Amino acid sequence: MDFKKQKPIYLQIADTLSEQVLQGQLTPDDRMPSVRDVAASMGVNPNTVVRTFEYLQQEEIIYQRRGVGYFVASDARQHILAHQRREFLEEELPYIRQRMKTLGIDINELKLTD
């Protein structure tokens, strides 16, 4: 995986795993891959993945069963979408609005298509 410098690696891994939930590759109550498996597949230190799993657990996207592993929460999709909406509105949209203002692009010039 190619990591970007602007965002911590553990958050980039969390984004990748969250995207797998949104795409249906990981569904509610699915067992998450092990820390070692994720670390090996992404080429990172297992401690980074532990940090990722702790973050995802804090965000209520996954939960832990002691001695068994981590699992996808039943409402993980809703938590991910809420987080991504909040991130878009607080971080991305202000940047887009500023760029539009700088470039002199009026909102009416945007053609939104599916």
C-alpha cells in the first residue's frame, strides 16, 4: 500500500478497512483479519495495526471479543458514513469552497452528475 505523508498511517489503514465495510467486503459480525495478517498485507509494523484497531473500536466500527479477536460492529456502516460526512463538511468542503472562490468558479457552473 502506498501511504501519503499528510495523514498518519494508522488512519489510512482505518480508511481502507472502513472502505471494505462500505463495499460489503466486511459485513456486520464478520471477524476482522488478524493484526499480523493486516500488518503483513500492508507492509507495516503490527503495532501500527493495533493502533488502527484501537481507533476503529473507539469509533464503534469494530468490537473485540476477548481471546477471539475483532469483529465488525452491526452498525459499523452508519458510524463510517457519519464520520466521513463530518470529515467532508469540516475539512474538505471548506477547502473546496476556498478553491472555487480563488478560481472564480460560481456554484451555478458546477454540473453534478451521477
